[in-house]
Amino acid sequence: MTRAVHHDCDVLIVGSGAGGATTAAVLAEAGHDVLIVEEGSWVEQGSTVPFSLDQMDKQYRSGGVTVALGLPSIAYTEGRCAGGGTEVNSGLYWRPPEATLELWRTKYQIRDFASSDLLDICAEVESELSVQKVPGEHTDASDILRRGADRLGWRNDEIPRWMTYPEGAGATEGQRQSMTRTYLPRAFASGARILCDHRLDKITRSGRRATGAELTHTVDGESSAVTVAFRDVIVCGGAIQTPAILQRTGLRHRVGRTLAVHPTVKLAARFDDPVNTPEDVSVFQVKQFAPNISFGGSASHPGLVALALTDNWRDFGSAVTAWPELAIYYAAITSEGRGLVQAIPGVRDPLVTYRLTKRDRDLLGQGLARLAMVMLEAGAEEVYPSFKQAPIVRDRADLATMTSMFAASKASVMTVHLCSTAPMGDDERRCATDSHGLVHGTDNVFVNDAALLPEAPGVNPQASVMAIAIRNARRYCDERAG
Ligand SMILES: Cc1cc2nc3c(=O)[nH]c(=O)nc-3n(C[C@H](O)[C@H](O)[C@H](O)COP(=O)(O)OP(=O)(O)OC[C@H]3O[C@@H](n4cnc5c(N)ncnc54)[C@H](O)[C@@H]3O)c2cc1C
């Protein structure tokens, strides 16, 4: 039997996404010997078409086919590559709302959590990621949302993105400032190392201390064992994988019990002229009914248009050949419901379930109806809502029919915003970690990713994840000299 390859480090960081990459940069720059292990591969930005099925195959977990069981089940996606979700996402940047930070501080007893400090960190992140609006022309799909909302008098705005653009360039010419272009190179410049294609299987433990990690390295389908010894381990595998890793380590207190997401329902809208830009999404969001309901644009690659039409293929299917004239939009809600993430012995991926409340299901129906209204106002010829047996909506009368036929249990609900499976705070009854991410009951196991957010923030979450991760990493450096 071949011996496992072994590595040593001061701090092992599991995952290289929004939480892991920022943590690695802060720690490495403070002099810590950092090793990052990342289950996915290093995929250069630009080597796959954004939002394509090829990208889903290369950079998403299970090719993007992952589901939280429930009534309805909720399809979710996770990035699995160097840089995690930041490599594949829409890049739409929202600071965490100040009121939300204040609520979390008091409700979960989070120490030293002044919203002004976090917003100062957001300002640093904005500069590091070149967060900005599109300097030139928007895509047609963006203009549709703005036009429809303006005609209804509904509040809408362009959301800035972490992109760099040539001077005066249009929306599709931006370069996404993901972790492989920003915080990971910063970490490497200060000596951090990364092992891609290395999946952490298990952290070994003796009482309150983690003692080592067991990993599998996979190249061209061949797997080999790897071990790592460390002083501290910081788990940043994202809100689904992090609780599964902790549970496999025997750490279960408040872990994986409070998954929070922003559920979305979709529709495809058909216009007279070509409007589809497969490699980009709308930069406008409609916030008239926020925080409960928000509208935005979804990836509209032809394969995804086909998927959006499958809810009533008999009536919608013929539209697929006109895909250049179609674009997909979503209505997202804040959800009262919660989900569970449970590691199952002997099974690679955890079992995920999510329960929408009655209020959530009603909001999804209201959201879809109002979104269809925006599309009609913007000049859509036909709207194809994503629920089983949905009618084609061509006018307000059809809209009323659609509303009466909608049931959330028939809808194709999905989410890309996953949070809150190891919430942080000193209130041990509610929280899995302390106020800075140290898992309760341990001396050296930390979490520093979306799992820490006590609730879904009601806006796109990456900035919240990064700001909290940087705050916690700095505290770690203050307490443990490099
Ligand atoms: C399609 C999509 C669109 C999105 N759009 C936006 C947007 O426009 N704006 C926004 O703010 N947010 C957006 N998000 C959400 C945002 O990307 C996430 O909130 C953010 O990436 C979460 O950071 P994280 O560090 O918690 O996890 P991730 O960024 O997902 O990183 C976790 C990493 O850990 C790795 N990992 C997991 N388990 C293991 C293991 N056992 N061993 C080794 N490595 C492991 C994973 O491969 C992954 O790379 C989007 C997400 C998706 C998927």
C-alpha cells in the first residue's frame, strides 16, 4: 500500500471561495503559514463561456444539479473550483444592510460587531474588487427590466459589479474580479500555498482539538490519499459543505439546522427582437417590494431557456427555436422557512431539505405575478412562467388566469444564495460558533464563510460573506501571532 502524501502548515483553510480566499490573504499577509485545500480545479477566467453548460460542468458541484428536498424541492447550485462561487456568479454587489447587521448583533449576541466597522471593510473590498457600474451600454435584457419597472413607476436601479472594463465599454466586456484574480494572488504573494483537486474528507479530533485532516487528491479520475497536520483549521467550504464537514468531524451543536436561502421563481419572456445575451445577466434589479420580493435577470443561455420551458413543454416548447428573442428573469423572496443539511455516513454529499412556510409560498406567487407584469409593460409578446401547466401570458387577462393557477408546489423554485448553517454569536442556544467563528466546544476549529451569516441578508450575499470573513480573520491574527 502506498503511503499518503503528507503536508504541514500552521493554518489549514478548507475551500477557496469568498470566505476562504479572503481569510487566506489576511492570514498570509500577517505572517501565518497558510495551506488552502480546494476540492475543485483551477479554471482560468475566460477559458469557459460564463453561464454556459460547459462552465456548469467544469466549475459547479455535480454540474449544477443539486437539490434541497421539500414541497416544492428547491434546486440550488454551488461553485466547485478555485475561487468557489465567485468565479461563476453574476458579480452583483450589495453591501449588507445596516439594519440587518444591527439585528444580527443583538439577536445572536455577536460581540464587537459594529455595523460601521463592517461597512468600512466593505469599502476596502469595493476597491480591491473594482466594484463599479457598467461604463457603456447595457444589454437588451437589462434594459427590459428597467423599462418595465419605469413604466409601472417601480423602484429599480443598476447594481454595481466586481468587474473591470476598458474605458466606456459595454456590459459584456467586463472582466470578473473573482477570487482567482484578487485575494488568492494576494495570499500567494505572501507565501500561502493551494492544493486544488484536493477534497477534505475528514478532520480528526482529540477532545476539543482538531489534530489533522484526511483528504483525497483526484487527477484524471485517479484518487490518492493525502494527510495534513496543522495548528488550526478554518472551514470555508460554503453553506452546504461546511456543516457536512463539521458533522463528519463529530461537531453537531447547532450545525446544519438553520439553512437560510433566497428562493426564486422564474419566467421566460419573448420579445419581437433579439434580446438574449447568453454570456451575461441583467445588471438591473427591481426593489419596489424589497426586502420581501426583488426582481432580477437570470442566465439565459439557450440550454437554460430550453430548461425554463420544460414546465409546460407541450404549450411552451415551440418557443425554444426563437431563443434569441427570449430572456429569463426571476422573482426572489426573503424566506421565513429554514432547511437542514445532514451528512450521511458513507455518502459523499449531504442530504439537504428545505421547508417553505405558507407566507413564503404566497410571496412566490405574488412575485411571479408582478414580474410577469413588468415583462408585459416592457413589451413582451409572450411570457412563459416556470410552473407545471402554466398558461402563456400575453395580456392582463392571462395574468389573472396565471395567478389563479399558480401553486408553489408546482413551481420550479431555485436558489443560488445559501447561508446560515453554522451561525455565529455568543448565544450558544442559537449559534454553532462564537462571535468570531470559533466552533463552540473546540479550541482550534473555525468557520469563516457563508455558513456564519445568522440569516439570509435579503440582498446578494457575497459582500456580507467577505466583510465578515475579513473581520474574523483580522481578529484571529490579533489573537495568534504569526
Ligand atoms: C450561480 C451563482 C450566482 C451568484 N450570484 C451572486 C451575485 O451576483 N452576487 C452575490 O453577492 N452573490 C452571488 N452568489 C453567491 C456567492 O457566490 C456566495 O454567497 C459566495 O461565493 C459564498 O462564499 P463561500 O466562501 O461561503 O462559499 P464558496 O464561494 O462556494 O466557496 C466554497 C469552496 O469550498 C470548496 N469546498 C467545499 N467542500 C470542500 C471540501 N470538502 N474540501 C475542499 N474544498 C471544499 C468548494 O469547492 C468551493 O470552491 C451566487 C452564487 C452562485 C452559485
